[in-house]
Amino acid sequence: MYKIYKISFVISMILLGFPLITRAETRISGVDSYLSEGAHWTKEGSPYILESDVIVPVETKLTIGSGVTVQSSINENNEPYSIRVEGDIEILGTREEPVKINNLTRVFLGKNNKIDHAIFENTSLRATYGTTTISNSKISGTSLAIYAMQSVLDIKDSEIVSNNQGILSAFWEAGPFLMYGGMDGD
């Protein structure tokens, strides 16, 4: 009889405690996708599901904290969304709780970018005219892991694996131009 009460008590606790175990979810779309004041995405709001491109304007910052997962829904063209950073971004995971960014078209990096303990799956990075530090991170499953144009990249203790291409660096600089205007006497 004692055994039946004990089993009933355990089952009751599981059933009563079940509603208390919830998983948060933050969907980002429309007006909410333009982060005019910047943002700090935390584990408590994770996963963050993009339902439109997210824009981080100049002079603002997006911080993504440890344990956060960011993923994308699919648009009407059957493509995932992106994060476009015109300001700054910090992706700050830990060894125990890395940031996971899955199935975005890409993350367009901004002016000052710090990425530590992050896992990018099926998501490429595009660095343009900025400084990016990547450490203790992994990028995999994309056609091009990192595209850097006139950017400074500092990559430490990271893996770039299982991509069609690793890093493509493009540095365009206006060089001397030869102009022919003719000379006196020609």
C-alpha cells in the first residue's frame, strides 16, 4: 500500500510540476526586427526565431548572451532570414553554454564585432569594413563560412569545417590611376 502511495505521489508531482517547466520563445518580426535601441538577447528569451531580417542600426549594439539559440523561419521565397549589423554585435557564449546560431542566410557583421564561444550551423558570416574577433567558435555547413571585405579578422582557437569554402578575403583599394590627357606638342 505504501508503494502505491509513493508511486501516486511521484506521478502527481510530475504532472503538477509539468506546467511549471516551460520553454520560452521569442519571435522577431516586423517593427520588432529593427533594433533602434539595440538589444540584449538572453537565455531566458531563447530560442529567438527570426520571422524577418533583423537590422542593428549604426550606433547601436546587439548583445547575444550565453545559452541563447537564434534560428530562422523561412520567407515566401523559401529562404531563411539574416541579421544585418550596421552598428556593433557581441556574441558572448561560454564553454558550457555556447551561443548557437542556426539556419540563417548570414550574419552581416558591423563595425566592431566580438564573437566568443559560438556555434554557427548553416549560417555564414560577412564582415565588411569592420573589425571582428572570433574565438572558441565553430562555423560549419555553409557554402562560404566567412566573406571579409576590407575588414580586420582575428580568429583564435576556432574551427571552420564542413563548408564548401572557408574564408574569402577581398581587399579593394583605390590605386594609382593612369590618365592620358595628352601633352603639349602632341
